[in-house]
Amino acid sequence: MKRVMSRYKATTQRMISIPFPRNHDFIGHKAALDLAEAEFEKGKIIGYAPIVAFHGIPGVGKTQLLIEFAYRHTDKWSIFWVRADSHEILVQEFQKIAENLKIVASPQNAVSAVRQWLQKEAGADWVMIFDNADDISILADFLPLGTNGGTIISSRDPRLGDSIASKAISVGVLSRDESIQLLQRRARLKETTDIETLVDLLGELPLALEQAAAYMRERHISVAQFIKIFRSCPKSRVLSRKLTATRYTNSESVFATISIALKELKANNRLAVELLMVASFFDGQDLSLDLLTGCLNSEESLSSGSEALDLLDALEGLESSALVIRKPQKSSIWIHVLVQAIVLEQLESTGQYDTYLDRALSHLSLKFTEAKDSGTWLDFQPHVLKLLSLYEEQTIAQPCSGPIYDMFYTSLLHLRFIGEHEATLAHARVLATSLVKDAGSHDLRTIRYIRLVGVSYFALANLVEAEKTLKQVVDDVDDWVSSDDQTVLEVSRTERVLGTVYARDGQPVEKLVQAKVMAQKALDLDLSLDNPNPLEIALAREALGHACRELGQKGEAVEQMELALRGYKLSVGANTITHVKGLHNLGAHRRLAGQLDAAEEDLQKALVMVDQVFDFLHFTKPKILSSLAALQYDRGNLAAAAAGFEKVLTLQRTIFDDPLHPQSAKTLLNLGIVYRALADYDRALAKLQGSIKSREAKFGVAHKRTDEAVKVMALVYQDMERNHEAEQLKAKLRERHGEEFLNREVSLCPNLSLNWSAEEHMLYLTNKDYS
């Protein structure tokens, strides 16, 4: 890269010294630049010399911000650029300025001579830039005197605003859009796949993005390939690559800038380092000091009788290093993901990682249990998920304690609740495997985790794996005879969940009968207890109702769902998601039983209540709307049904990131059926093609779920008198699934809101944010 040398024009009107070329790919930080401009304008109007300080974490782009600011004003101001890394370097810089300006002064007097010259002879149109002034204690002797000109400083230390600067400006990371733009521009990327994932991994830090772009550009690798390298290799290796001709020190890389700050901190403040190490195990976006300090080893870290002062000193040390950003109004700190990653890597290299991880897990589980009792446990969810990820990555000699497994389980139930089924499945599988190894397959917690794995597979429409997983517990039913009552109940409830999996459209009759038997067995067991749980009884009745529905016993299905709804209202209350789902299911059962007016009343109530329970778009809402659209179809209001299903599809695409999500595939199939009834064949084919594409991706080409949409497509071709195409499709379906599959009547896909487990619903009651 071409390097711009310092140059001083022969005129006294304007002298320019900027040691870097202009960055024509500069992106972002508009607010910081605007604030600096405003402060200089204010100084000019009022008549004072402004001192602006840009401060922020290492790698956030403070030097690049100074470069951009300087080049924007070369047409009206003289620019004096000074390296401020140390006292010695500052003296050398002022000596160079004196030589270039031909100021007669001895080397010892160069600083004072330049300051006097700026005050008396330079005029007012100049700016002195102090770059990398991290030690603010040395600045006072070098700042220009008087009311002429202006000064800009870049530093990690946010205390500049309290001591030196007239305007301190915090420089944050880039926005997501700016980060993506920088990556695409600097890496010369045309692809967009995986860029957001990479931006998240790098925490939108400009220097890290620049390094990643250079790495991909020079090695000719894709974003996906870089992500794989970044996740699998030590950060010290990936993030230590220097960028060519961008700075004049040896701290060009992210790893170097963060490591230097960490090294300085270790030399000056042991407790601050301890805080930073602990903080690196938690989510860094809003980390409360109460949670953080509870993880400290007080015997090693806090001086006897002066804990509060020690802590204040440590926080001041962390803040001045800019390795964290303090939020005094919230008694919390913010720490960048790459700072955390580098700290964790250093802990691993010194053999301290496991000790700190165990300490963080133990303390968080205590705080989580307390918060669960007080209804504020969801505040800890980001920290639980961060520690869960770290736990899964690490091989720990000792298994987790019961409270830690319980904390993870509660957290995963919440993930399932908000529709994060893939993440729930991935975590639950790891923990279930760990529990089987550490506690055995008959352990109470093991059963719960296996059940959660099965439910997650079901939510992802993987019925084969759902059944296989749940049968691990149910098939060992003879082994549970000698187990305690609670374990037997958990097995029975797992059997009830398996029955719900069996009670699906298109299942063989023998499986549907088995589903009813399982649900009835669970119901009988719950009713036989000395202290029966009304919520468990309601869940069993709902499962029984689903089985009856699929067996064509529609009256009994409605009856069981009515009883289940009463149980939900009694156990968890009316204004809860459990009750809303139950009301929706009752409406859906009544619709299938031909009780259309009663069904509509139930569904409309559920629709109103789901908005009262949630202040965000929950995935239950499109399910309720789908049932209402199906009801319009039953009444022959085809245009209203089509409009209803189109609205459902729009909401589903808003909720789910995956365009091929099974719920959307189901709605596309329903739209194909409705548009066929409207004789709008082109639209019907378009919707069916979308459903087939989605189901092929999820289930495979010849799967029954996929071929349900293919069968409707064959019927559309038949209606259009495109008989050859219709017969071709029918022949394939006949070969795959037999004549019975072809002859089965086409009907809209049901869209029920299944309730699964008591602990999941009690969880909602123990958090204030769900009320």
C-alpha cells in the first residue's frame, strides 16, 4: 500500500502531516464524526480550543476515524499528527515538528517551543491529533496552549472526558449492515451466504472484519471456509495476522491489540484480571456486576476489610484498559466477544480454564435457582446459553451437578417455547448423552432430556427420529417396575408423548389405537395418585383427544379436549399460553366434528388471548389463524379461506428464518387445495410446487408427507384435463404407497398447538415476563 509521508507546505496558511493514506473504503462511525464536527464548530463560535477524544475498545477503528476526520479538513486546517504511545515518542514527535517548521529550539525545549508557536504564531485554523494516547497521565505536558486551533485524541481510556477533553466520544462497533458492507467490499465478495454468521462471530469489530477480509482475499477462500477455520483454529493464530501498512506499531492485529491491553492490565491490577477472566464465560452484552463478583474467589482476590474499594479499583482498571465498557446506571459491563475468546484461550493454555468454567457454572446455577423462585430467571438466559456452549465444547473430568443440569433443562424448554427447535435439539442431544453416561438411562433427569430430544425431533417434523428416541424409554417399560414412583410417572408421561407422536394423520390404524392406549394409560396413572396433578391430567386428556380425533371418534375427541381445557384453566389459569393452545385445539376438534359455530367462537377467543399473553408474534398465532381459514373452507367461503391462509403464510415467513419450514409447507399445501376448489389452477400449482420443494428438503422425494402435495398436484392436472401428467404422477404414487393412499380423500392439513409437558408450562408461570 502506498504510504503518505508527512509534508509541510511552504505557506503558513496550511500545513499537512498525516502519516497514512486516506482509506477510501472507510465505512460507518457517522455519529462520532458528526459529534466531533459539532464540537469544533461550537469552539469556533464561542471562542475556545476544543479537545475531542475518541475512545473505545481495541480494534474498534479509532485511528481510522482520525484519518477520515483529518482528510475531510485538509482544505481548511493545518493538520499536525502526533504518535502518543509513550512520553518518549511524544517528545520525538514534537522534535520532528519543530525541525519541519524550522523553529529554533534545543531538543530539550522542542515541546514548549512548538506549544508556544501554536499559541502565538500558527493562527486559529489548525488541528493537532494525538493518536493512541492510552496513558492519559502523560498528555497534559504536550497539549497545545491557548484558545487557538483544536485537538483530537484517540485512546482506549474513557476517563478523558472527566480530565482533559471538552467532548469525549465513545466509538462503538459497526452496525450489522455496515459490517456486511465492509466485508463485501474489502474481501471483494459477491456471495452473501454466511456473511451474517461471520459478522456475529467477529462481533462487528472493524479491525477483525478487515483481518477476515484480507485472509479470505489473499487465500482465495469463501466465507464458509473462513468460518470453519475460525471455529476450529486457535484465535491467536487466525487473529494475529498483521495488515499491511495500516499502522506504524506492531499492534496491527486484533490479537495483538487485545493482548497488549491484557498484558498491561495484568501488570497493574490482579483483581481486574480476575474479573475479566470470569466475565469471559458469560454473555458479554449486559453482564451484571452482582453476577460477576459472586464468581470471584474472595480469598485470593479481595483484600480483607476493603472489598468495596478493591472492586472499584478493579472496575476502574478494566474501564481504563477498554477491555470492557462499564454501564454505571445498570451496574453492569459490556465485553466484546473477541476479548472473551482471547481471554478464554489464554486460560486454556495455562490450564485454568476448567477451574473458572466450573466456578461460573456453579454460581450461575445458584443465581438461576433463586431467580426461578422470584420469577426473574429469564434475565439469566443469555448467560446460561453461553455457558452451555462452552460446556459442550470442553471435556470436563467431573459431570455437572443436578442443579446445573436443571438450569440447562429450563433454558432449553424456553428455547423450545420460542420456536428454536434446532438449537433445542442440538443442546438436548449432547446433554442427554452426557446424562446417560454419568447417571444412567433410568435417571429422572435422563428421561426428561430424552423426552425433550424426542419432542424437538417431532417439532422439526422428523417423526422417525422422534419415535425412535422416545421408544428408548418406553420400550424398557418392564425395567421400571422397581423404580420410584416419580420415575415411573416420568416414563408414563414419555409414553403419553409418544402416543401424541403416533396420533398423526396418515398413520396406520394399529399405531392410532396404540396412541389411544398410551394416553389412556397415562391418564389412569395420573388419576390414581394420592395427590393428582390437574395439569398432568389435562395433558393426558389432550393426548387422548388427539388419538380419538385420528381414529374418527370426533365426539370423544371434543369431550376429552373440553375436560383438558378445564384442567388447564384450573392448574395454570386462563391467561396463559397453555390455556390458549388448549382453546385452539378444542376449536380445531369441534371444527372436525362439524360444530362450526362453537369452533369459531373458541378460535376467535384464542386469537384475542394469544395477543394478550405475548407482546411479540408467537408461532401459535398463525396456527389459530390457519384453523379459522380452514373453518371458512368448510363453510364454502373459499375466497375468505384463501385470504386467511395467505395471511398465515406471511406470518410464518416473518417468524421462521427458514423459507422451507414445515409449517410453511403445510400452509402452501392448504393453499393449493383451496385454489384448486376455486378453479384457480395456476395459483394452485405454484403453491403446491412450493410445498413439494419444502417437503422434499425436509423429508425426501418419496416420503408420504411430500407425496401428499404431489397427489393434490395430480388432481389439479386432472381438473385441467392434463391427463398425461396426472397419470404419470398417480403411477408414481401408486407404486410408492399403494392404491389406498391414492383413494384417501383430500383434506386440509390440521394445524394444532400441542401441549407437551407439565414442567414446560409451570415454567411460564414462574417467570414474570410470561404473565
